[in-house]
Amino acid sequence: MKNLVLFVIASLIVGLSFSQQVLYQEQSILHTYGRGIFPSNGGYDLITGYAGGMFGICKLDSQFDSLWFRAANFTMSPEGILPGLDSGYFLSGLSRGIPAGFRAAGGLLSPSGYSIWQTNSVHSGFFSYGRGSTITADSGYLVVGLADSGGVKRKVLLMRVDRQGNVVWEKIHQEANSAFAVTGLQDGFLVPVTGVEEFVGPKILKFNLQGDFIGERGQLPYLSIPVLIKQLTPNRFVVLSEKAGMLVSCFDSLGTLIWEHTFLGFQSGINDQYIIPRQLQISNQGDVYLTGDYSWIDIDSTTTNYAQIIIELDANGNVVWNQVFASGQRLDGRGLTLLPDGRILALSAGNVANTHDEFYSLIAEFGPDTTTAISPLRNDFALRLQPQPVTDILEISLSLDQPGDLALTLIDLQGRTVLRQNRAAVLGENRFYLDLGSYPAGVYVLRAESNGRAAVQKVVKQ
């Protein structure tokens, strides 16, 4: 069972600053909420967005207190968020700018909240729509979505963008409707798509790194809508879909179904339960984490309740635990972030009065049942580790602005210190080595401290 701690980040933008309490804002001015939460420099970046096109960053400290907010000048409605290849965040969505019109779009948001670049689809049809995105094996970005030429059938759009924001290629797949998600492979991409026609079920398609269609890699149930896909192991992947609830399916690399679950509700004797899937994450141990919106109607009233649901499955599809929580007001699950020390951040959009006018972001932190707490992640200097994963010798590289003693601490996911060494560090570049050959396989956290400054990185041991 997981422990639950709630943090409420109240969000009203007035003069582009975040308030420290729950306030109100007219929909005509702003309609925003958190869309992703990421560790960053000892704190967290809460990425916000709303349907009119504003992305921004709320910088949070390690205690989840807001430090500042900055809105970026993007002309796109938000759909997907990824950590950038170099820094910042890659965003995908629908461009509403002129002369681009309604076009699939991608953009890079700096860590300081400024828009670096935005690129739009060059599809010449009626419109195109960007939804999911992924990092490509050749160090770029891929946006997937749909293209519409004004006909009856919509088609799958794939747009490859380099790290400078240039469209490398753009391709339309003729035999599918639309794509909501994508995951990158070493030799290409897996894209779950909706059905070709009214009575043809959705499926998973494979494309090579140039966007050429390779073949099908699995069939999903009729009338399901695939929204996310993640690689579970080198030979398995998981698809999250909406089908009268939350559907999660695991396939092997050839498209054979391994296991599948449908979650409709978690309360006995309650009717009108419904779950809308929002996020899928895979831990380094191979566990599957799901979150979404959970609604139900009370037995003794007609009141509809809204909460966030979080579910953990093991790699074989067995339910490990689930948690439903609400704030007393409408709450919609938005995302999950798995931290290297075993904690889970669950992001949801709160609604003060069940309307579209009064929003805030709520972050719930789940942690393993341990007696030793791991301190919050800090990254006061660049800490580079290789290889990852490591089998024996781990190389540690870091650059310091002054010489001094360096403390290296290795912590497992139960919070136990399994290794501690002191080294002498010099001004500038430093390189050290740790022999991890005798340590059990798993995920660890390496903490480096020198002169009152610290950095933390995840270590994957094979």
C-alpha cells in the first residue's frame, strides 16, 4: 500500500504570477491547469496549458511552493509534453495561427518558460492535428496525429522535426483514421490508430525511422480509442485505451496479445461509474502505472462525484494497488511522474465549483513504505553517468567551480544507503569510477555532494 500526501498548488495568473492561495479567474481571460510535472534543479516544473493556446511553466521548490510563473508565446493548443533533447520541453498540439491555420505543430519551451521555436505541419489538405509525440532514435522529435483533406476518411499524420525546429519529413498514412500516441523504437515507431472504417477496430502500426509503413503489430477491441502507448520491455509494449472505461493491453513485438484489463469502477453497488484514461507510465522495474478521471453517482442522490484514480499493475498485468482520491470538488486526473527514488507524483486539475471558470492544480505524492526518507532531488551541477544501464564499472563525470571533498552516496529504492565513498575533487572536470559488479540488479539513486552543493542521478544496474 502506498502513502498519500496532498499538495495544492493554487493557480490564478494575474500579471503572469502565481498566487499562493486558491483564487478565481474568468474563463474569457484564462482557463488553465497543470498538464505535466517534472523534476528540475532541486524542485519541479509544473507545465500548464489551456485550450486557447497558452503554455507556461510554474517553477516549484522542493516543498511544492510556487516560485514564479511565466507564460510562453505559442500559438498552439496543447496535447503532448516531453522533456527536450537538450533542455526544456517539447510540446505538440494544434496550431491556430495565421497563415498556418489548423495545423499539427511542435514547439520547444525553455526551462525559463520562453518559447524557443514552433514549427507547423506543411500538409496542404483541409487541416491537420498534432496529438502524441516521442523522441526518435536519431535524436529528433516525431509528432503524430491526423490529416483531413476534406473527404470522408481522415488519415494518420507523421511529422519528423529536428532539434532546431526544422521539419525533416512529413508523411500521410492512407489506411487508418487518426493517431493519438506514439512510442519510439531503435528501428522506428509504434503508432496505435483508430479504426479505418466504422466497423473496423483500431490497431497498432509499425513505421521505420523514415516514416514508411512496415506492418501491423496488434489489434485492439472494436470501438476502443487508443490514447497512449509505452514500451514495457524490449519485446513488449503496453497500450492504454478508452472503451467504456479504462482498457490496458500488453502485446509482444509481433502483435500477440499477452494480457488485457478493463477498469470500469471500484465501488460495489454503485452505478454510473466511469473512468477516462489520461496517463500511462512504466517504471524501471517494469510496473505499469495508470491514471485517469473517475466519476460516479451517489446511491442516495443524483450528485455526480469526480476524482482521480491511480492503478499499479505488475509486468504480468496483476493489479498491485489502486487509489481513488478527491478534494471535495471536481478533480480530473491529468498525469503521473515516476521519480528515481520511488516516489510517484500524480497531477490532477481541480475545479472549485464544477464549472469551467475556476481551476487549480493538485499534486499528490505517493511513496514506498520505508522508514528512511530520501531527500528531494537536487541538481546544483551537471552529473553525468555512463554506461546506463551498468553491469560493473560506473563512470561518474562532473564539473565543479571550486575544489573540495566529494561525497558519493548510493541509495536503493527502499531508502537504504548501500555505498558511501569520499573523493578529492579538483576545480573543473572530474572523473571517478565505482565498481557495482557485486550489487543486485535494480534501480538506485546516486547522490554527489561537494562544498554544500549536490546533484542526484538515477542508476540502472543490470
